[in-house]
Amino acid sequence: MSFPVAPRLIALLVAPAVAMTLVACSDRSRPSVTLYTSCDAPVATEVVAAFERETGIDVRLVTDTEATKTTGLIQRLIAERERPVADVWWSNELLGTAQLASLGLLSPSPAPDFGGQWPEHLRGPEGLWYGHALRTRVIAYRVHPGLDRDADVPRSLAALTLPRYKGRVGMARPQFGTTRMHMAALVAMHGEPVVEAWLIALRDNGLRLLDGNAAVVQALARAEIDVGLTDSDDALVARDRQWPVEHRLEDPAAPLPEGASPLPASGAVIIPNTVAIMAKAPQRPLAEQLAAFLLSARCERLLADSDAKTISIRDGTPLPAAATLDPASLIDAIPRTDALVRKVLGPT
């Protein structure tokens, strides 16, 4: 299976300055391991610091920009496949990780400590990757005097195409990150014709494309838009900062509003963090230690308490009504989704 590379991504490969490399410790006498991650740098730095304290192993941490996140790093890993630099890949979503697995760039790793069998829908074939620390896609909205949450806040993605939201809906660019995963999930569930019609309706209704999910909640706080698609952690951070932003999950029972594009409501799309060891990891034993830590209950607690605000798969927290997704169907939908997005919304 091949994956198209947009011109903007090619530019990333030839401009290393785009990527941000953080060296956690300068003590060259200690063993070190290299971690590539699409997680937000402050969150990743906190987790890495805990690992270093507990193990005495230094971590070279490589992140990327908010706008390109996972996609830029995936292309870097592909470019380095013959001379690998990374030992471990930690993503805040699933699609990029599954893409690396499909290209043979990941290596089977020991099953993490879980107190039982790791959930089937959160592990790759032959243990190529494992998922945990969940987030959700949400409909965020601006709170203002006179807001009627029942009448004014959309309950479904279809409702975003209604004339009342013309020019007032935003989302991150769907060529990247969790928004790309969300679009692929919609294609996998509902098919290309339905999703194409919905994207066209959004475009014609004045959809605003922004540089990342954090930018969506910032635009809401500044009253530049009224509704936006984003991730639960970004919406919760906005709440903690006392911005006039709240959110809701798509209601799987929401009826199709009259005049809206006929996209069926499917419920929340769940986004796991995923961890994998690179196939040619230069420091394999250290990579196994780091991967085990990232998938541990301790790390899940750190992520839940951080700005990532994830949901643990271990503590019995009830999950919201969620769309039923199969990782294999998501992967199959990637090239079709990317082509559809380019067709309707243009290149990056």
C-alpha cells in the first residue's frame, strides 16, 4: 500500500529545522535512547523526566510542530528507514503508527504489563504496537450570553453544515494528526460519497481550516468561530484556563437536521496513544525499557493528570458512546481519505 506525500511534507524532509529536538540530559556517560513523539512537547518532557529519574537512562526527545505533528514525523521516519535514528515511536493517535507498521518499520515488542491480555482493538498484529491513554474527538463551542445549548449547539457533525453556522465552523487541517484520523474514520464507517458530500457542504458553508486542534479552541475563545471539531484534551485545557469554551460528544442518536448534509451520527471517535519499537532500533534493549514505561500504569496516570487529560484503559473509567472502529479499516481508508480531502479542500 502506498501513501501520497504532499509537497509541504517533502519540504519538511529537506528542512530539518522544522523539527524540534530536545535533549533531556547532557551527561554523556549514561546510556541513552532516542524517542520520536507527536505528543505535545510539555507533556512528553514530563513523562521522559519521570523515566530518566527511575532508570538513569537519558532520552533524546524529538518532536515536531503543532500544525504537522504526526504526519511530519512519520515522513521523517520513512526517510530514515535505511539509517534509523529513532528507537521508539510514541504517537498521540493511531493512523501514523499503523502506517509505519504497514511499511515494515516497526518491530514486535514484548506484551506490556496489564494484569491480563491487552485489549484486542488496542494492539497491532504480532505486537507491532500497543495503544492506551485515550482521548476523544469532540464538538467544541463558544459560550456567550443568550446561548441555548439545546437549540444552538450542534449534536452531530451533519448539523455543522446548516446555514446558521455559515462561516462560523473551524477544524484543524485534515491532512494531519487526529483530524486526519477522524476523516479516515468517517470514510471507513460511511463511505466516500457520503463524506465527500459532507465536506463539500462544510466548504460551501465557509469552513475555516486552522493550524492544529489547539488553534481551534483559541479561535473559539477569541469569538472568531462559534463551533469547532477538536480533541478532548484541547477542549479540557480551554476549560481549565477559564476560556468561554465548552464541548460535547457527537450524539449517536441525534436525528438528521432538516437541510443538513446526510452524514449519519456515529458517536465519539476514540483516539488512543500508541507506542512501538522501530524495526532497526539502534538501542534495542533500552528501547524495550522505554516502551514498557510508556505503556505502564504509571505513565497512564501521568498522562491523565497532565494537559493530555487522557482516559486510562486500566482504572475502569466508563467510556462514552463511541463509534465502532477497526484499525484495519482505518488503514484501508487512508489513501482514499487523503485523495478526497485534496479533491474537496485543496492541497495543504
